[in-house]
Amino acid sequence: MIAGLAITLVLVMFALVRVSPSGVVLRSQPTYIGKSTLFVTQDGFPWGRSALTEYVRARGSSEPVPRFADPSRMEYLATLYASLAGSDEVRARLITSGRSLPEGDRYEVAARRTPDGQRTLPLIDVAAISPSAKRAVSLANRVTAGLQSYVATLQSANKIPEDTRIVLPVVEVAEEATVFSGRKLTTAIMIGLLGTIATLFVAFMVDNVRRQRQLAEAMGDAEPALETETSVHHLGAPPKSSAGSEAPPSQPQRWSGESAR
């Protein structure tokens, strides 16, 4: 049992850690998530007004136009910009060295929806996941800044008037990462259970074989004594007649008067 448990312990340790050029490291590293949020809006904070009834004159036109866009357009743009966050142009703004993100780093961007899931809100949620808490926070903020920079660059390149541009202010900055998934111990636990069961089974089988051998040896030692006892019993038995049956024991002769005379 000691040998079996020792082997099981070694297998469990190899399931938890691995030897790399940098030393002994855990096979399953915890991952962290950092979150930030962007607000899709325009100058003048239209979401703080009870009615969007203000009109302005557009450049090159004498007709007044609404100053603020339809709120539903902001909801649509939130979904559009969330998709653009995964484009090559935005990813190029995130990479400081090399051609890709560090191993294990990734991010997800999605437009926030109402609690009932029926409509989209003009909010963009950025979630960055990394084996390092510090890198998760940094990646979330860099994705946010990269999307802002990408949209602003396109607006400037197309000479969109500043008073009609969409702005993406940050309403939630990633400051501290939380644990996204802990260390996975399923494999180590399964190896420990199976190793313990196998050890107990082998110990039971070995003990059963030993008991059977001891019983066989005891039976072997008892056979000569049994044969000796049988021989002694035959030597003390009454003789048999020629017919094969035991002869009746001789009866003592009785004294009678006639024979005396």
C-alpha cells in the first residue's frame, strides 16, 4: 500500500506541475479578466434631454436639421463599433511588439443589452482575459483606446464636422482584474482517486493470495498426522474372519455341574 500510494502521489504531482526551461510551473494557470465600458454618444449629451427638439443649420444647406441623432442610431452604432473592435486595424494598435498578443491573452467586445435582452444599449463592454492580472487590465484599457483612436482617425480622414461626430467616452476604466477561472484540479483529483482504488484492490488481492497459501500449507501439514492416526486405528481393530467379516469375540466357557462330573 505504501508503494502504491507513493506512485499515486508522484502521478498527482506531475498532473499539477510541469518542468519547463524556466523551472517548475503549474500546468493549469488561473486566468484574470479586466473590464471597461464605452459610451456611444455625441457632444451636448442628448441622453440628458427630455426631448430632442433642437435644430441647427447644416453646412451648405439653408434647411434646419435636428441637432441630435435618433437614439436608435446610437444603439445600432454600438453593435457596429463592437464588431470593428476585432478588426485588424484595431488589433494593430494593441500590439506593442511582435505580431500578436502574448500567449493566453484575448479580448471580447460586445454591445450591452437590456436585462430582458430585447434591445441594445448605447454601451460597449470590453473584456480582456489573461493569465496575468496586470496584463488583463492593460489589455482592456488598450482595446478601449484603440477603438477610440480608430473611429477618430476615420472621422478626421473623412472630414466629418466635429459637432456631428460620434464620441466614445470611457464610463468605466479597467483598474483591477478579477479571477475569471481558477486552477483546474479535475485531472489530479481523478488520478488520485483511481490510484487509491487501484492500490486498495491490489493490496486486497495480495492479502487474499497469501491467506490461500497459508491455508494450503496448513492443510499440507495436517495430512501426515491424519494418516498416522488412521494407521494406529487399523492396528487396534478386531481381526476379520475368512469371509471378510469381523470374527465374533470368544466367549468365556461357563462352569457347569455336568461337565464337572
